[in-house]
Amino acid sequence: MRATTIHAPRDIRFTEVPDPTIEKPTDAIVRVVAGCICGSDLWPYRGENAITPGSTIGHEAVGVVEETGSDVSGFAPGDFVIIPFCHSDNTCPHCRAGFTSVCTNQGWTESGQAELVRVTQADGSLVKTDGMPDSSLIPSLLTLSDVMATGWHAAVASRVRPGGTAVVIGDGAVGLCGVIAAKELGAERVVAMSRHEPRQRLATEFGATDVVAERDDAGVEAVMELTGGIGADAVLECVGTDQSMKTAFRVARPGATVGFVGAPHGVELPVRQMFVRNVGLAGGMAPVRAYLPDLLERVLDGRIDPGKVFDLTLPLDQVAEGYRAMDERRAIKVLLQP
Amino acid sequence: MRATTIHAPRDIRFTEVPDPTIEKPTDAIVRVVAGCICGSDLWPYRGENAITPGSTIGHEAVGVVEETGSDVSGFAPGDFVIIPFCHSDNTCPHCRAGFTSVCTNQGWTESGQAELVRVTQADGSLVKTDGMPDSSLIPSLLTLSDVMATGWHAAVASRVRPGGTAVVIGDGAVGLCGVIAAKELGAERVVAMSRHEPRQRLATEFGATDVVAERDDAGVEAVMELTGGIGADAVLECVGTDQSMKTAFRVARPGATVGFVGAPHGVELPVRQMFVRNVGLAGGMAPVRAYLPDLLERVLDGRIDPGKVFDLTLPLDQVAEGYRAMDERRAIKVLLQP
């Protein structure tokens, strides 16, 4: 099949690789209908994560089941499915407690920017739609494989409550989906911290009531002013850098929780400040599968339209241009069509 | 008055100092009926915290109101009161949200091991009993000024739930009170990590269902075995060292929360592990005042008897011996009688 591979920082290629095959009877092979580029793909792209030269990249995809292993009973060729980036059996104690991303039979989507994906623990991992969805729904369904579920996790982990104030740090696609999530979970005030005008617009469209363009001291001051000096009831940290994390703890009111979903890079948690101010931290890798049924219903009902985070659609063979566009912040998120 | 002062590491004296006086109309002066030594007093005693030579020490006390400022309306001379170690107006937004330890008018008990204490924000801080309590109740009431409320905070912050498993790290008085709290909040299984036989016994008396004497790798292994390889639903971290914090994160199941109440000393939080395993951290300085009415009721009803943590009672003028006994772990907690 043809797939996206990474060879070195900024060296993204679209090449021929061996087709994935059924390796275990619990596997399924899915033909990708739409894939996309994740903010976290930019870490290796920018040389900030280790790279195995020639390895496939991409972990967000929706598609149609092509083949199933002999133990897969819930899915059949032809089913349209959403593939959580993290696979899970959905039966282990961690899955049953809602933490499918820490499944004892954990697996990963390893070729989301390709023609085919192998899904491990297919019965536990996949969620199908009732028939082939309308093409207009594909972008939103695609966000459920990671980014919308990850923004949702930030909101759940930070304990967004009806009537409260939520601050969303990060205006990437996850942060923007975090705005949707905070709104859906009933936050009365949703403050988006964003410096980029098109992202500010989308945040507002998604339900942000306030936008803070400043960062660091000035950004903290602005949030404090908006909240009458009290701070936010919930903070969604959707970046993963030390700077954004420090801002998160500073804008949280005492007793609040910072919900973090950006893989931490160089983060040193301010444990003394957390202790003195009673600000907690929760979150981590999003248990996508656990949120999927609920989020799917919200998309199909038209309550949420997270697909709007895609502001650039490219044929899959132009994936390298997609990475450039996201790296240079010319695009919020790039949808890829095989 | 006569008060305990600290002059250098291991140099505790009982000396004459000026009486505290009403400095603000919201102050009250309380004559101490019983005070005690806190595990956190051992930090400066052992030279691990900075010392202002000659300063008074001690922050846990109960007593009788001696004098009130002109703005104090809820208390009068003769009232028996519990003094939270952290004073609060109980009306600011943080207090109203339950986080009295982060009050915008925060104050501190500065002479709990003395004859008199000044209480700032007396109306907000103090809680009185209905008349003079029976002397048998004094030890338990005294624990409500800090240690029992702090153990309670660890249990609340770690989200102990009915039917779940709670692991308590630390067998000091706070950890032992954490066992009481986990039990009261409905944990079905309470695992006390303790190496000291008298403390193990008290933990069991307080409701611990299991005791793990091992530490580090062996301790983690033991908890994992007890929980069928899953880990604990809630972890109460009642020490504050890097070692105990690391153990806490390792014994927590994915999705669990570590509730921490020991002032962190040299702690580096394992942010990557927290992310990958979705284990959160919450807690901090206990909002004693917020918990007091509920805890007072539990003591008066005889539901809990945290006063049992005092295994040595000394006249106040022998306070230096009390510090030695706690430092050498000859005593769990020392009650001091002026």
C-alpha cells in the first residue's frame, strides 16, 4: 500500500510499504476513508521526538473494514468504523473503569496517513456507524479518532461543571475541541487563550465566550481580571510544554484541577505551588474508546461539529505539504484523502 | 507567657515570650487547653526547613477564648474552641468554595505549643463546642485543629469512594487519620503501608484491612498483589518525600488520584508516568475549617476517635522531650498540657 513515512526531521514521504495483515485473530484491517495530521505528529517532524527512519506515521483515521481476524465477531467487511488511535480490548479492568488508553492489551494505529490500517483488539477498539455516513459527516467523525476525544478528556479531567468558568490553553485542534467540550459540559464562561485570529474566530464559533490573546504574565493577568481575581474553575491544558503548564496552574483557582492532554515535553510540575494553592492535575492520554459512543451521538445529532477544525484538505499523496502547512501554522488541521 | 521556641536544629526551648495581643479587631486570644507536636514541626527540628532563631513553634491547639477584638461577634470569653492551624475569614470566594486554607485573609497559629494563641479572623476561623467538653474528648478535638482534618483532606482529594480500595502511604499521625477517613468515606479495603508494629496495630484499629510493611519495589509489588494487579482506586500520600510520592503513583490504578497532604520536600513529580497512566494528583494544605463541623460531629457522636494517635502526653514544659520522642519515633504524636 501507499503510506506516509518519516525519515528524519522534516523528511515526510509518501511511499510504498507492505500491506498490514491480520497478525492475530483479534485484528482487523481497515481501508482508510479519511486520515489526518495530529499536532503530536509535529513533535517528531520538528525533531523533538526520536524517529525510526522509514517508519509509518499517523494515528487518526476512519474507514471501511476490509478484513477481520477469526476472533472478531462485532465487525464485518463493509462496516464504516471510527478507529481510536489507541486500541483496547474494552474488557480489562482498566477499560471497564473507563481508561481504555491504559488497556492491558493496548495497541496503536500505526498507519493512519495511509491506505490501510491494522486495528488490534478490533472488537474492543472499533465503533461503527449505522451504514455509510454522509460525506459531510466524515470530518467530524474523523475527529473522534483522537482530537475531539482528547479535548473532551481535558474537559472531563479538569472537572468542567455547569455554570463554571473554563480556561482553554492551546488553540490547536485539541484546544479548539476542548472549547466544544467545555461548552457541552455546561461551562458558562469559556476562555480561549489564543493569539491567532482564525483560531480565535473558530474558538468563538465553538462556544468560547472570551478570548485572551496575551501569554505568560499578561495572559494570567487577563484571566484573573476576567474572573474577578479568583481564577478559573477548570483549566484545560492542551499544549504540553512547560510554559503552557505553568500558565495553567497560575490561572486555576484554589481547588481547581488542570486537565492535561498534551504529551508533556520538558514539563516540570510546580509541586509546591500545587500544594499551597490546592490545584490538582488530572488527565493524560485520552481514553478515546470510552468517550466514543457519547461523542458519536453528539455528532450524529448535530450538537457538535468538530470537523470544522479541518481548514485544509489534501489528497493523501500531498501529505508532506500538509505537514508544512501545520508546522508553519498556515493550517489548523489537515484532512487527508487517500 | 511561656511558650515553645526553636533556636536551631534540635534546639527546642520552653521560655518566656511576650503575650500575644489583639492586633486587629477581628483577632481573638485563646488560652490553650491542649497543644501538640506535628510531624511537620520535625522539618525545622531536623534542620530541613529554615529557622528564625527564637521564634515560637506549634500550630495545633484547642482552648478557651480569653479575649476578643471589637469585630468578633460569634465568640466570647469562656467559649471552648478548636483552632484550625490556618485561619480564614470563611467568607472570601476561596473559603466559600471550601478552600479555607487559601483564604485571601489567611493567617496562622503561631504559638500552638504555648499558653496563649492569637487567632486572626476569629469569627471565620474558630469552631466552638456546646459548653466545656469532657476531658476524655480533648485529644480527639485537638486532632481536628490539623492532623485529622489533614488525613481527611487526603481521602477527599484522592476521591475515596464507597466500595473501593484506598492505600495510605505514611504511618505518622496524618496517615493514621487518613485510615480513619478512608474508612469513614466508605472504602471497602484500606491498605496501610507501615513498617512499625505499634502503628500497624493502630492502623488496624482505625479500620485498615491490610498492612504492607515493605517499601519501594517490594511495597508496590505487595499492593499490586493485594489488588489483583490493578492498583488502588485512591492513594493517600501522607509523607511528602520524593520516595513516598513515587510509591504513591506506582500503586495507583489508571484513572486514580493521589491525594497529597504532606508538604512536599524534594519531590519531583513523574509527569510522564502520570500522563501515560492517567493518574492525577490533588490535595495540598488542608482546608481544616471547611471540614470542621462535619468532623466535630463525628467525634461527638463517637463515630471516630482520632485522639488515639496521641501515645505520649507531657506537661508543656517538657516539650523538648516530646520533640525527641517523635524524632526518634518513640512516640507517634505527643500531646502537651500547659
